[in-house]
Amino acid sequence: MRRRCSRSRAISPVVAELLIIAIVLAATLVTYFWLTGALGGYTSTSSAVEVLQIESYVVEGTTITVYVRNVGSATATIDAAYLESHGNTYKLEQATSPCQSAVDIWGGDEWAVDPTTLETTRTKSGKIIYDTFISQNPSMWDDTYVDYNNDWSAVYYDPDGLKLLSRSADGWAVRGLITQQRVVDLSNLPVVIEVDLQKTNYHVPDGDAAASPFAACLYLSSSRKQNPYYATPWFAAKLYPRYPPSRTEAQLVARSTTIDLQTLYTWDSAPNSQPRGVFLLVFDEQGKVRYWFWEGDRSGAPDESGEWSPSQLSDVYSSGPLYLYLTIDNRVTASSRKVHVRYLQVYSGYSVTVSGVKPGWTVQLVDQSNTVLFEEVATDSTVTIDLLDYIVSHGMPIRGCVKVLTYSAEEHREYGGTTLSPGEMKALVFSIRDIPRGEYVLKLTTKSGYQCVSNVVI
């Protein structure tokens, strides 16, 4: 059904007479100036007018989609819509997806929009592992297997995270956890890993953990070994002791037939030292890792960042899916040493995709206080939001929701509604969730007061 709409305003007899007098005077002046040559270059012009036409509409679920074309000569901005029936008037709002409750949103998430309700649903979670180690998780971790050359060892969990203790029985000893399955696949990029490691001064003379010969480590390997050092090829992030002089380095290390390392930060020997660092690792290109490192906690800008491409890392990429280990590597025999892991995150990317949208719609990531963190306008059926800068600054996950607006939020902010240029047609989607079904008169109004009317059934 098509219906062309126009202004409808009553004119009183007095106003009509005044208009006739004004027209006669104007015509007389134009004729006079034309005859005297004063308007030698004059050409007549016509003023632009708004004329809208509702070409069709579709009712689906809790929405009505109205297809409107601007058949006038002026740009029109639709800023309000109403349904009227038997003296009842309902103001319509352009439809948005409801945010039912806040959830954890991860890099690598895939979401879809239900076309009938506009509700957004996560179709694939980007989260692979998120553990704060406050309790044992035997479905994910085996904490009995990694136990090499220990004279004494222990693994325990508390509200502050994972604790690993070890004492060597001559030479290096290793204690820790390994994932039950191979959980990281570097043939399916990207992969993001973040881990918080610390060497504590538990049983360390003078508290000098920076100079003490034990390490806090995260290993990635396709092999399952009681000592991951022999599970070649492997990649690791480590807080590792070095000498001379005695110190601890934050390192990235890769080993196959040879070993290579990249030093990110150094803690020199000092009383009451407890080296701690957060590693953010992004694997998004074969044979390469991008890294960001924070000394101490994760607040502020990274202390070091860059990328690293050792030849050994290519061997890790090509070795198949990988286990993750968290270990204390220790060569102290006189007393135990302890490392601390506050959290580990592994997720499958640094973007969120939302499918089922239409060109011109807006996708927002909103936090639990309803602050818009990200906003993208769709150009096709899928929107991809890049989170990498946010991840570096704030980490994951985002506690909030994915919200879809069936219009351009930027256009609404700038113009106060939906704009249509002459000849342009747009689909306006309105929510009818709480409106009784029946026959109605639909009214669309513009900012200038123009009104377009059509009969609809919902």
C-alpha cells in the first residue's frame, strides 16, 4: 500500500484576503522592475517541500517495519511516530534490543540478533579459560601430574589465587598444573593469553626473591611431560632467575632444537623483593607473538610492548593444539620456594562480531552502568568491533551487554531523528511490544511539522 502524505492546515477568510493582497502587490512590483530593466538577470525559483510516501509495512514479532520514501524536494527528518485507534494514541519508539542483564563479554565472542524480537544471543563464546584459582577445577586442570625431581611440593588454592611450592632434590625441580586437554590451537588465529605471575619471598633469605634461583612460568606445548622443559617445542612466559649479577628477568622463551629468549623487564637483587608481572600475549600471525608487559599490577600503561618472531616459535605453531602449564621451576634444596598465579585468561580473539543486523543499524557494547564503550554502524549483515586497544587499557572481560539499535545513533544525535534525502527510501523499525493488536492509523511527523498518515494492521 502506498500513500502520499502532505501538510493539512486550515486558512481563515481574513488570512486568505491578506494573502491575495500580498500576491497582487508582489506581482505589481515584479512587473514594474521587469519593465524598467532593474531585474535584467532574474530567473524564477520554487521553494523545496517535504513530501513523504509510506510504500509498505511489515509486522514481525514485536516490531513493525515501515518503508518510507521521500518523494519531495526537501530533506525530511522524521522525529516522531504514533499509532491511533478509537481515541487511543500510542507513541512509537524505534526498536532496540533489550539488555536483560549484564554478562561477561569476551574477545572472540560471536553474537546474533533475533529478527522477531531483536534480542541478542551469544552463538559462540570467545572464552577458552578464565581461572582465578580460588578452588580446584579438575575438569580443566590436572594438578597431580607436573611433578619433576621434587623433594617436597604442594599446590593449593585460596581467595588470592594459585600457590605453587617446590624444593629440589638436587638440580632443577618442577611443580605445577597442566590442562586436561590441548586447549590452544594456533592454527586457528587469533588467540589471546593474559597471565599474572609472581615470585614470592616465602622462605627466601632476606626476602630477596629477585636473586633467588626459582622461576614462575607459563608454558605452551603440544607434549605432555612431567617437566615441561623437555616438552619441545614450547613457548613460555617466565619470571626467571639470572646471574651474574643475581636478578630476575621477565622473559618470553621459545625452544625446539635450540632456545631463544626475549627479555621484557629486569628486577635487580634487593631485600624484600617479590617480582611480579602481567603478560598480555596476542597470537594473530603465524610465527609471531605480540606482547604487552606490566611490572607489578596491571594499572597504567604497559612497561614494555612489541612483537617477537623467533624461528623456534614457528615450530610451536606447526606442532598442533597445545597444552598449558603453570609451574614453579626451582633448584633450591635447603628450603621451599613459592610462586603465585592470580589469574589466567585465554580467549579466541580481540574482536566481537554481531550478525543478523541490517545496513544503517547501530551495534553498541554497553557496560553494566549503561555506558556505551563501543559503537559501530552496520554496512552489511555483520558488524565487527575491534577490542584490542580496550584490552590493552582495561583487560577482559567486559561486564555488560550487546545492544542493537535499528537506526543510526549518530544520525539521531546530529539531526534529532531519521533523515531522508529527496528520492531516498528507508526502513524504520518500531517496537510494538506493548501495543494491542488491531487496526490503526500510523502517523509519521517531521521536525518541521509535516505529517504523513497511513492505515496499518498490527
